[in-house]
Amino acid sequence: AQTVTQSQPEMSVQEAETVTLSCTYDTSESDYYLFWYKQPPSRQMILVIRQEAYKQQNATENRFSVNFQKAAKSFSLKISDSQLGDAAMYFCAYRSGDTGANSKLTFGKGITLSVRP
Amino acid sequence: GAVVSQHPSWVICKSGTSVKIECRSLDFQATTMFWYRQFPKQSLMLMATSNEGSKATYEQGVEKDKFLINHASLTLSTLTVTSAHPEDSSFYICSAREAGAYEQYFGPGTRLTVT
């Protein structure tokens, strides 16, 4: 079974600074997807960024980028120019490349990010 | 992106009664829907996966007779908590996905309080 590990329960960053959230995973599959989700105080899950395992290039979405190290099974999220609105719980998630009906997301425990003004 | 709605957003019920939560995909056909439970400051715990027109597949440890899931159409799934007890109080989130898609979309969640 696949597992996703987020070992840091909390992190804090100064506004406008950069922060990196770490995530490791374990799988025997070669085809899969990785995601970072943000859950603000409203508790609405928001997709921040995704990475297809077959792509070597790291995904980037504006201030958010990932460092995907497939051999090391590491998938960290870098948030640049942190803003107060980035304060939230962040979840790393894995999904098999099998798009079958019962393919499901495996979530890490999450990390609470606070942003200091 | 695609929109998933949940109703109600917050419900209070008395112990022993049943409560139904609706999950709707507003602009796409959700062939698969997922129901999660989340406690404060914790991760999402998958309760069950449902495919339209089929019986739900429950995760280990989830009581299927207590948490009834129906996915009768491509846009609607319901979760009924039967004979609710205070320990069922939690935040319930649904998520939906189109056939063959890698991405799933989340509803805003429902806060259930059982008194």
C-alpha cells in the first residue's frame, strides 16, 4: 500500500519570505500523481499544484513550485513571497496512475502553516 | 474548475436520529464520489467510495449500516448517518471525479453536531 509522510506538524514563515513544506511517499508503482492541497480555515480543500510522475520537470503555479525527486520519493512544496492568505493546513497526496473507478487519494497527515506579518 | 456543493453546511441533530448530507456535482458528471471524515487539525479519512449506480465500497472499520451512501445519479450522492451519536460529530467532506480523470473536486464540507 502507498503511504504519504509529512513529518512536520507545524511551520511558520515571515510574510514575503520563502518556505518549503516537505513530503515523502512510498510506492512500488511507476505511474502516479502527486498533489498538494491547501485547506484554509474555511475548510474548503483547494488544489495548489499537481505533478505527474512521468514528467521530469517540476510543476510550478505562480508562487508555488515543487521539488520532485522521484528516486528519493520526495515531493516538497516551495511557497515564495509568502502572503497572509497562505496560512492554512497543507496536505500532500498521492494517487495511482490507474484512473479506474476506485483509484483514490492517499493523504499525508498535513502541516499547519502560519504566516507572521 | 469544477464545482461540488454540499448541503447542509452545518447540521445539529439529537442523539438517536438520522441525518442526510447531500453532495452534488454542479457542472460535470461525477461517476465516482468519495466521502471523507475529518477531525480538527487532522487529515481526511476516507470513509467510502461510490460509483454511480453501484453499491459503495467502504473502508475498513467504517460501519456501512451506520453510514449509508447512495449514488443514484451522476450528479448526486448522499450520506445518511443513521442513529447518530455524539461520537459521530465531525466534519464530513465529499469529493467527486469524472470517469478517467485524475483530479477530484471537493465540496465545502458539512459540520455535524450530535447532541
